[in-house]
Amino acid sequence: MPEQPVGGVDIATVAQQLDTAWEQRLPIAPLSERMALTPEQAYAIQSHWTELRLARGERVIGRKIGLTSRAIQQQMGVNEPDYGSLWASRHFPTTGGRVEVPADLFLQARVEGELAFLIGRPLREPGVTLHDVLAATDAIAAAIEIVDSRIADWRIKLVDTIADNASYGGFALGPWSRALRHADLRTVGMLLHHNGEPAVQGIGAAALGHPARAVAWLANKLIAFGIHLEPGDIVLSGSLGPAIPVRAGDLFTLEMHGQPPLSMRFV
């Protein structure tokens, strides 16, 4: 990862600002309002920030895909998703389909429902397709993702969320299902309850038309950066509906395509 400024941007300094915001839970002003950043520079910042965390013992256990909704892409003026790393310290294992998450870990958290892929075979060659992804997938699970932003008031543009590790907050998974690999993931339905009330409905097609197509996009994007999806990687394939803001005490329950309910309470 470059230590020197790239295109006039001090990659290391900006990565350190984001890391401090994460650790101290104090948001910073939008990067896009303070400097001219390209997406490539923003990914360099993201990578440097991940390296800072790895040096302190963090582990990368997979990737997350953001901006998979066409409506959100149009809103942000982009024509493709973005991605970030899944940091193991923010994977919240469940017990009996339930998990409690400390609300004060986050700055301005929101919750989304989506599908997670467990990669079983490496995806290392360019031109990865939807069918390649399905063939390389060991299992699929329902997932609750916590998105969070180190950028004040979620005033983000594309480069802000890329640099900010695709607005990563954390995640929890339901049980891995091999049967879901054979379902038509375009029509897999999701219902996310908020404090016992139905709040968000969605279907698999919300993620680039097919969640495996989103994973194929990710695989090809990573290959362009010299990175690959490897066996054991977890991939969050993108939200199937709008995100819901979180407050302490909130309970979210995700129901998806015959899978056991997955519940997350913020305490």
C-alpha cells in the first residue's frame, strides 16, 4: 500500500483519519467536500486502512458489496457497485438464531437484510459469470448487515463510502444452507421486522438483478486489483431493501425463503 501521496492525496493520512473515527466513534467531514478523490484513490485509502487494522491483529474474512440497487446507483451518479472488506471483529455469531450487539459500537448504524455466499472454490480468472459463482459456492445464508458511516450525517458520495470500507459496520449470519444454492435467488423473498412490525420487504433481484451476479461483479473487480475470492471467504451480496436506522433497544428479525428467523437486538 502506498505511503506517499497518490495524485495529490495523502492516502495514509486519510486512512488514519477514518481509523480514528472508527475507534473513537467521532464522525469526520465528508472526504468529497475536502479533496478531489477518484474511486481508485478511495480504494487505496480503504486498503491502507485495512492494513492498519491487520497490523493490530484484525482479520479479513470476506467481502461486502454495496450500491447494488439501480435506484441507489442513479441517486449517487454511478453505474456499478462498490466493495469493502469484512473485518472479523465485527462478525457477530448467533446462538439459536439470535444475537445481541452493543449499540454504542457504532456512530450512525443502519440495518439491511441480504444473502451471504460461502465461497468453496477460488475465483481467480477474469470473466467470472453468475454461473461461475454458483458453481464455486458451497452454501448461502440469510444475513443481517449493519452499515455505518464514519462520515458525518451520512453525507456521502461514492468516494466517501469506498474509502470508508463501503460503510461497513458488522454482520450476523443465519445457518448456511446448501439447498439455497439451487433456489432461484432472483425470487427469494425477504421480510425484515423492526420491533415486531414488518418494516422492509425485498427479493433477490434487488441485488443487480441476481445476488450471484453481484458476487461475479465483485470477483472481477477484485481480480482487476490483483485480489481473489478464495475458499472460506464470506461475501455479503448486497441489500435486498432499504436500510433501517438503529437505536439502542431495537430488535430486528429477518425472515427469508424458509430459513430459520435471524434476530439481532441492539443493547
